[in-house]
Amino acid sequence: MGDQEGNAEWGWGKGLPVVRRNLLTVGGISLCLEGSWWRQKAPASPGFSPSLPRLQRNPGPSSTMWLLLTLSFLLASSAQDGDKLLEGDECAPHSQPWQVALYERGRFNCGASLISPHWVLSAAHCQTRFMRVRLGEHNLRKRDGPEQLRTASRVIPHPRYEARSHRHDIMLLRLVQPARLTPQVRPVVLPTRCPHTGEACVVSGWGLVSHIEPGTTRSPQSQVSLPDTLHCANISIISDTSCDKSYPGRLTNTMVCAGAEGRGAESCEGDSGGPLVCGGVLQGIVSWGDVPCDNTTKPGVYTKVCHYLKWIRETMKRN
């Protein structure tokens, strides 16, 4: 039945990450506007009792209203800032054993990566007050054995994180009880170098999808559904010069861009904090990009992990 720590909180809810199979995805729990900068979060659904064998989802009228509002806002938006979108297919189960789901009061909030038995790495903008860490997940509505639930004793965003500019969008979480390493729960390797332009990578996450039939264009009428399973997309590193043309004056040397040729970012709202893995090495953390996600050719922007190795190691050592 998987590991549970203390009073387990399992549930469906908040960050509804965004993934598409030629798809649109949306996520989060509250809509926060700051001028032209915004971060959307999705409606909470009722929680889940750990004694039940499956996650239960039964959104009420309030959840439905928020979800419709959220989708309308995304589809109507012009280029603003938010977390990006993921296009791809269902990952082979447990093929990304470092993938973590972060929960807040039983509601999904963000993705993250296991980097050691005691430590998880995510985006600073994913920080919430009550965080739970779910490891070994593939289908968020089923428990098939490898799942482990942990609490965080320390949540440490980068001290220079800036929400408006997305600078230093990185955060460490220390687990109260270390992860039990198994074939389905394994740390990802940290980089020894920065990523190269054109390098092949995989971005992964859970989330709402808008299915678009082959040969048709994306539109607000696209069917939207909420996948239960982790999705993966194959993308590649975009050169700084090319990415700067998409986001003039807004990139720093601690950010890296990635996407698929002609299709844009491939990651979106709710995939925030999740891993960008290149050759088995964690090179990026899903951070921000263009909105609406399904209607852009701009790449996604990721926190460049190689620039934070000293901070990661020193923080882990001190805590």
C-alpha cells in the first residue's frame, strides 16, 4: 500500500498541472494578479481519507466555477507570465523515479525532484505553508504499491528569490523521514556542467489536457480533461540568443530555455517545480514562460540547476 508518515494527507486538488498530447493544460489554486504578472492556481477539491483504497474526486459547484474561470482566463490571455505547458504522452510507469508531487492540505500543488533520500528540489514559487511530499507516484488516483508519503521539516526557498522577475526560482525541502530508495523511488543526478544548446531532455508532470485532433487547430472548444497519470515530453535546450528574442531583457544567466521545434514550451501551469532531465541529469526546474500555453511558439523557461550547486550543497550541509 506504500509508505505513509504520521497523519497522512492524500487527496486530489490544487495544482492541476498542465500537460498536453497536442494538449492544453492548466493548474494551481488561487488567481493572483500583479500588473501584467500573474500566477494562476486551481480550485481545491474535497480531500481524501488515507483509509480509502483510491483517491476520490467529487468537485462541487464552487470548484467547477473556478475551473471554468481559470480556463477562460488562460484561453483569453495574451503573452503574460505564468508557469508553462507540457506536451507529450503518458510516461512509462515509474520511468521518472525522481518525480515528486507536492501537496498542500491534500491538494496537488507542484512538481519537484528527489535529489537525495532526505532532500527534494523544486521552484521557490511553489512554496506553501503546509507541504506534503508524495514519492513513487504515477497515477495520482491509484495506489499500486511504490508510493511513499513524507512531510517536510524544512522548506528553504533561495534567499534572493524574486517573484516578479522569477530570479532564483529554486527551493529545497528536507524530509522528516528519508525516502526509502526502491526501483520506483530514486534520486536524480545533479549536474557537473551546464546544459548545451540542442541537448535532448525530458520534462514531466501531471495536469489538465485539451485533446486536439490531428489536422485541427487549437481553440477554446478543445476538449479538456484531467489525466491521472504522469506525462513526459521530449524537448531540447534552446540557445540563450534565440530565447532572448522571445523574452527580451527578461532572462538571466541562471535561467535556461527549452522547447520543441515549432511547438513552443511543452510545460505549463501546474508543472511548476518539476524536473527538466537531460541524459539522466537534472538540468532545469520548470519556472515560467508565455501564456496561453497552447497558443505560443515561445520556449519554456527553467531555473538552471548548474548555477545553484554551491547553494544546494551548502544548504543541505547546514540543515
